[in-house]
Amino acid sequence: MADRVTAYLGLGGNVGDVAASMQAAINRLSEDPSCKVVAVSRVFRTPPWGPVEQDWFLNACAEIETELSAPELLDLVLRTERDLGRVRDTRWGPRTLDIDILLYGDGTVELDNLTIPHPRMAERAFVMVPLADIAGDVMLAGRTIRSYSEIFAEEGLQLSDAVLSA
């Protein structure tokens, strides 16, 4: 691949066989000639976030190398979500699969439908703890991902038995 960019994705869900959906998403990204999945974090069980009462989530992060622009990568992850059964009907509600672009290279992206770095990632244990598994030394706003993840030591995340592979 020429002109590759390293990007980090957050994956999660709480409906159906979430681990299988996340692995299927990773496989689809790997099969795309413009992407290469480099690493995948451990999988964590995480309490639901937001105003909707629902089951716990499974969350993980993936590191990819891609030739796609950030908007093209967004199109790919949204298409992957849809193809794997994601329906968007309730904000912060239950979902089969959610894929967020957390970081794209070391730059920023400000578009109507995409902001990178993800604007609330540093506030969310379900993002920062798995991301620290694969990107602990990466800097975000002058701090390492690992240092952010340490803030969430008491947030109730549990290591899942599920294992994902790149």
C-alpha cells in the first residue's frame, strides 16, 4: 500500500453475538484491498453509557493501516455496520455493532459528519482502556493513551472471554 495512514477504530455492541459481529467487521476490513488490520485489543465487557437502559456492551479497538481518506474510511465502516445488521434508530441505544473512527494518523478532521480525534473518546473508559492495549504510547492532546486509560481503573470494565484476531 502506498501512502498508508494508521487509524484506530473502536468497535462495540450489545445485541446478538457481538463478538462474532466484531470479528466479522474486522475480517471485512482486512479483506478490503485499501485496509490492513494490524492489531486488535482484548475484548472488554463494559456497562452501558447514556440515558437508555440496556444490557452491557462488548468493546474492543483495532489498529489499521489504510490508503483511504478519512471520509472514505467512514463510508467503509458505515457500510460494514449496515452489512452486518446495524440499524440506527435510538441514539445511545442498543446495537448489534458500532464502529467509530477514533484517530486517523496524527491529524485532525473536521467535517459535518466526522470529527477526528473522536470528540469524546478521552471521556470514555470503553474506548480508552481497550485502545491502551494497542496504542498505549500514542499521544492525544499532549498525553499518552495509556495515561488516559489509567483514569478509568475503577470504572467497572471486565475482561471478556471473547478473543478477536487481526
